[in-house]
Amino acid sequence: MIVIRTVAEMQSWTDAARRKGQRIALVPTMGYLHEGHLALVRIARTKADVTVVSIFVNPLQFGPAEDLAAYPRDAVRDESLLRREGADVVFHPEVAEMYPPDFTTNVQVERLSDGLCGRSRPGHFRGVTTVVAKLFNAVRPHVAVFGGKDAQQAGIIQRMNRDLDFGIDIIIAPTVRESDGLALSSRNTYLSQLERRQAPVLYRALQYGARLIELGERNPQMIIPALSDMIMRETSGRIDYISIVDTETFADVTRVKSEVLIALAVSLGKTRLIDNILAQPPL
Ligand code: PAF
């Protein structure tokens, strides 16, 4: 496994791989890898001849009051996990390499970025799409793998890929969970012991919401308060949103007529957790 730190070197590696006829997979990450990331690497390896994993804590996607400085980092551990997983390249640029002082171009996927996390984290998705576009241009992969826990992010990236003709095969992998249902996230390390014990209620609430829809409840105004009560009973968290949205546009639905996404964001102490589930009404 090799570690590449500059865009120019990454592009020349990728050009050489393409000349050899190799299919390239990219797994973009912000490092501090957990089993969820490693599952993405395993999927990538089945889809390509060579797998590149990028590690870059992207300042553009953090708001001024967010956890950029505190975001956990451990490059040595990440590299050893990736070596063991059989990754071929780690692309690990410095911030100045990705964003030189005169950097001034951003990529914004409109409308899809407005709701859910886009509402509470203004500019977040613009930062995500800008860095992912840059990673796509640095690595020029045939296939890229993203986690389904960030469903809105995944949908926005799929739309950017389509609208800007990147022509990359985007794969959205299922969320990997702890045995009690908590979705894996690098931010779980911020949870206190009490918060960690409370956190699985988020997924239980989502499952309950999906069950209500499967049983025929079609009114979000009946479902959302039930989920909210369940979370407030079991945690001292702050609910940012619980929404039932269209799976393509991420716009709120007023009535459940076809498959929907139930998505939520809840802060337990200083840790903001997100999760989601797909729900299908009866035919
Ligand atoms: O999901 C993440 O870890 C990040 O948003 C991504 C896609 C690597 C872009 O920085």
C-alpha cells in the first residue's frame, strides 16, 4: 500500500493504472476509521482492480461553531487498518494541497441540499460536494463507495455525479451498526457512557416509525411526534429534526404514498448523531 499526498502524484498514479486497463475504486473518508469504513473498502475491492481510500478532514464542510479542531484523527492506525484490509493507495493530502490560499471555486447541488442537515448546517453540503468533486478529479475513479448513514449526502453526490457528468458508478452501502443498533460513526467516540447507553433509542425510534408506515399509517404528523416522544423519554438529547422525506428530493412528504426515508438528527450532549431508515407503506 502506498501513501500519496499530492493531487499531481495521485493523478499520475491513476493515469498509469488506467493505462494498464485497471478499474479504480475510491472510498472517500475523513479518517478515524471504524468498521463502517472498512465495510466500504471491502465493497470497493469487489468492484475494482485497485482501491484508493482518501483521508481528508475537510474544513469546508464544518461550520464555524462545529468540531473541526476536535474531530478525531489517527493516521497511523488508519493506515495500518487499510493495509490489513488490502487497500492499494491512501490519498492523504494536507489542507493547503486541497485548498491553496487563492482557492475560490465551490460546487453546490441546489434544492437537495436545503432540507434536513442542510437546514441546520448551512454550507455543509457545499463543502462536501466541493471536496468530493476535487477527490473525483484527483483519483478519477470508475466507482466510488459511500455509506448510507449519510443518506442525504449520498443522494446529493449521486445528483452531482449525474449533473456534472463525472460518469462514476456510485455505490451506497448499507449502514453498519453496533449490536444494539447504534449506527457506527467516528463521532460516537465523543459520547459519555450515559449518552452511549441512551443512543440506541434513535434506531429503535426509526424502526418504530417504519413499522407504523408498514402497518398503514400515512400521516407524518401522527408518526413524527411518536418518535420524538420515544427519544425524549429515553434521553436528555436535543432533537434537531425528525423528518419523513421523499427518497430522491429529500423534501418533506405530507402523506406517505410510496417508499419514504425517515431521517433524524439528535444531539446527545455535544455529539450530533444522524441516522435514517427506509419505510414502505402497504400496497
Ligand atoms: O462522509 C464523509 O466522511 C465525508 O463527508 C466525505 C464524503 C469523505 C467528504 O469529506
